[in-house]
Amino acid sequence: MKLNYFFFLFISQGDIAISRKSKFIDGAKKGIPITFGYIPMGIGYAAIAIKAGFTPLQTISMSFLVYAGAGQIIAASMALTGATAIAIILTNFVVNLRYFVMSACVLNQVEESNTPLNVLAAHVTVDESFAMFSLSQDSSIWIYLGIAITAWLSWCFGAAVGVFLLDLLPVIVTNSFNISLYALFVAILTPAVKENRQIALLVLITAVLNIVLSNFLGNWSLIVSTLVGAAVGMYIVDDEYLLSGDA
């Protein structure tokens, strides 16, 4: 009887491992489309970081340890302009506050999770992996990790490619990667701006405020304009639009 029990337990654990592996692979396949955007963006980040004086190790390590996408590009851009460390940290804190909400939503939705997996999932949470998982019918943590880790590794791969290949590319090509941040924000904002005039007005107010304050506050203008824009948005953007899932 004991032998039968242990044999059954061994088979059950094997089936669970196979199921987790298949779900992770399925999630990785879902994350492949993200890589087509993340690899060029990673190269763009590397171009700015190297220009700002980061070493190749620092540039790649930041992608593995920080992994903030646009936040990394903002940090490298601010370093390039001579911003202080505290200004860079606070700016990224404000810009990346959304990740707290996204991580909480993911961890409330996933199944078969534990603390180590939750920590890993929180670290690799970004806009694209969160959006992709939100569209998935399967709420397994392994599906999410497949999506998110694929995106994470593609970003790190792009940074590594940028570090080692930028010196081999023509100057006009390397300079073109510097506009990747603006292209990213345009791609994110355009759908919302087209659908909602209040969002368009909010973007305009925040942009103008940032331009005006930059003459007085320097790099701190981004933090202040973001916070003020968020406060204004609480009053001018309809709650129905935000709750509809279109925002």
C-alpha cells in the first residue's frame, strides 16, 4: 500500500510539473509579440545610457535589476542632462507608481502562487505583460510568468545588443534610437487622446506645465508636472471612461 501511495504521489507531482511547464511555454508564446517592440527599445535605451556615461555592465545590469522600460530611458536621459541621483529616483518613483497597481491586480488574479513566485512576478511586471495577461483566459501564475519573463529577457537582450553593436553602426542610425522614448509615449497616448477629449486636454496641460516649470525647476519639473497633471485628471476625466477599460 505504501509503495502504491508513493508511486501515485510521484506520478501526480510529475503531472503537475508538466502542466506548469506547458503553461509557462504557452505564456512565452503569448509574449513573443512584445519582443518585437522591446528589442529595438532596449537598443534605444542602451544608446542613451552609453552616451550618458554608463558602462556596458551598468547598462545591462540596470535592465536586469531595475527593468522599468520607459523609466530606464528617462533615467538615462536625465543622467545625460546632469540631473542629480535623487531627482532621477523620485522621477522614476512617480512615473512607475502604476506598477504597484498592476502587480496587485496580477497577484489577486493568479492561481497556484507563493511568495517567491509573487516576488518574481512583481519584478517583471510592465505595461505590456500586464495587458497581455489581462486578455488571457487562463489565470495561472505560470502563464503570466511565461509572458512577463519573455518580455523581460527580450528587453535585456536589446540592451546587450545595443551595448555591443552601437559602435559598429553609422552615427545617423545610433542617433535615431534616441527618439525611441518619444515614439513610445506617442504610441501609448495616441489611442486615448483620439477617444477622449478630456485625456487630450490633460496631456496638453501637463506638457505645457512641464515646459513652463522647466525654466524654473530644471529636471524637477517632470515630477511636479506629473503630480499636478494627475491631480487635475482626477477632476476633468470621467470615472466612467476610466472604469470602462478603454483608458
